[in-house]
Amino acid sequence: MLREKISKRKIITLEVLLPRNLNLNGLSDKIKQFNGYIDALNIPSNPLGRLRPDALCCAHVIQQRTGIETIPHFVARYFTSLSFESHLLGAAALEISNVLCITGDAPVEGRSGFELNSSKLLDIAKKIQQGVTSARKAINPVDFCLCTSFNPNVPNIQGEFMKSRDKYKYGAECFFTQPVFNPIRFIEIAKQFRQRFDKAKLIAGLSFLHTKKRAFALMKFLGIPYEYINNIEERDETEILLETAEKLKDHVDGFYIIPITKYTKALEFVKKIREML
């Protein structure tokens, strides 16, 4: 379980973008190379609101094939209370011990519901840990490491802290951030985070963008500064991210690497991050 690892050292996790063609054999072969260098795999659910295979099912398959524990993401927009509880019990049956709860992106394909948000998902999962369903029926307690998100890139950071206060109240143990592109601002935010949520762990996101075209496409969604985008094709992006990691390492509990499917490039980066930590 991620909780045990993070209590002993700074961790590294890697985001895995699930292929629409369902070629999990090829994906698993690429991910196996990270065994021994990372602590867990983040499995997003329909990122950017676009269709991908089910995160929980694929998390189980990838975990079995690679030997690396997984953190499937659960998106509140896709669940009712009952369906989420059912998925949590299914996760336990599949030997998944970590869950990451988010409100999620508005779907580009299909529709979403508005019964739940990330805090309500965490509240439900916390009650399942205590052996109580949302219908107040007793069940055998199921323990999960409860994770969620934190966005340091929003203009109104106090609003983000208010959201995080509710997540923390409802059991969030580990906060994974959106990618960090402004380390100086992030460090000040991280200091405030520590003061407010002293028992929570903070994992900083580091994302490859690879090209200016992709960076501009994600600029508004991720809050990428224009100055950062200008550097992407002028400098080695790995070096930029290593510089960011060096500045952040004493202020966070680990790093969340987002390779956007470029796993070979990410592997060399992960090895350097592991040496740094």
C-alpha cells in the first residue's frame, strides 16, 4: 500500500495513459522497465473527458503483469453513491489498495452526473474503511490509501485550499498535484499546504509536453506559463524538469511523473529522479 511506502521515503509514481486499442500486453512490457525505480502507477479515468478503457479493470491487469502497485483514478462525474461503493468493493476484490478521487473533467464524449464530487467520494471511501455504507449498513471494513488532487496553477489558490480542506476533512491522505511549471510560486504554496494539512502528503506533478503544439493545446487546461512553453523546444525538456525537481524536492513527499506515453524518455528521467531522492 502506498501509505506504507510514503511513510518511509519520498515516492515516485508514473502516469499510464491507457490505449484505446486495448493493447495492454505491449503497454505492460514498457511499464515493466520501471520496476524498482517507481513506487506506483497512476491510472487516469477518461482524461480530458475522452473515452479510455476502464481504469479499475486495467489497473488490476497492469498490476498483475508488471508487479507494480496501481492507483486507479475515480471520477465523481461518472458515479452514483451506490455505483462508487460497488467499485470500491470490486477494487478490494482485485487487490487494489489505493484509490484517487477527483471530480473530473467534463466529458467531451457522453454525459456526466452531478450527484457527487471528489470530497463526497472520499467521504464514501472513508466510511467503507470504517465498515459502513452510505445507506448506514454494516460491512466488513476495507482499507484504502485515499488519494486526491491539488491544483497549484489556479489563479485563486485560496479557493483551491478551501476545496482541499474538505478533502482533508473527509480522509484524503495524499494529494497529487497538477504539473508544476512555476517552481518558485509552487514552493510558497507548498509551505501554506503544510501549515493547513500537516498530516497529508504532497506529491508534485512533473509533466513532459514534448512539443510547443501540445503545450499550447494544454496551456489553458494546465495553466502553463507562456515563458515555459518558449523553452520546450529550445532546451532539453528533461533538463528543465530535473531543475524543477531539484528545487522542489525538499518541499514535497515525492513526484508524480506524467510522460504522455513517451515511456522510454521517461525511464531515464525517473532513474535520475530516484538518484536525486
